[in-house]
Amino acid sequence: MQKRQKGFSLIELLIVVAIILIIAAIAIPNLLRSRIAANEASAVGSLRTINTAQVTYSSTYPATGYASTLAVLGPGTAGNTSANSSNAVLIDFVLGCPSQPCTKSGYQFSLSATGGPPTWYASTANPVTAGQTGQRHFYSDATVVIRYNGTAAATSVDSPI
């Protein structure tokens, strides 16, 4: 009489592994697209935050005009809560990093201002790795309209969101 062994055969295990791999192959691209969409939504939200901070900054410090860099809108150092025209504490330390571009949620943010005192500003959000962290490039300026471009850095002539 032959002894019956308990457990799964190699073929049964290979079939289960193959099914898991097929499910993963279907799910991973959807997960990546969801992450890109989340990063893009975060970038647009961050540009809105920058626009609001610029309006607040220019109202609070009218002799200074708009902030010239993201660091001026930020706290300067992590944990700083004392606001002044050099460190307005209007945006967080991640977005208001000491040196541009500031990286947040797969996007790099930059801010430039013109005039003395600055009467115009432009802010951009570009994906760190196009196609992986984001597809679209974003732009906003003193008009507070956010614009996008799907293939190159966005400018003031691109389509609004």
C-alpha cells in the first residue's frame, strides 16, 4: 500500500503563482496612473497655495511687492513661526525650501519675480521624471490662472485648467 502525502503539487503551486502574476500585471499600471493623477492634483493644489501666499504677502508687505522666491514665502527654517518679509511663513517648509527648485509629491516647484519691488511673478511645477511622477507641466503667474502643457514646460500661453 502506498502512503498518501499531504500538500500541494508543484503544478498546483505554479498555477497559483501564474494567476497572481496575471492579476499583478493588470493592477500595477492602474496603480501607477493613480499615483500620477494624485501627484498632478497635488501640484495644482500647491500652485494654488503659492498664488494665495503671494496675494497675502503683497497685501501684508506692500512696499516689498511679491515674494521673489519660495523661501521668502516659507518659514526659513523648519519650526519657525515668526513671520517677517524675509520668511513670511505662508507656505510649509517642503514647498518653501531654502533653495529652488523645491520638490514635493513628484514635482519640482520654482518661483521667479520681476520688478523692483516685484510687481509680477511666475511659478512653475514640473514633474521630477516625466511619465513616472507626472505627465503634465504646470504654470501660474500674477493672474492666478493655472495653465498646463502635456509635453514641455508650461508658459503663460498654454491652456488653463
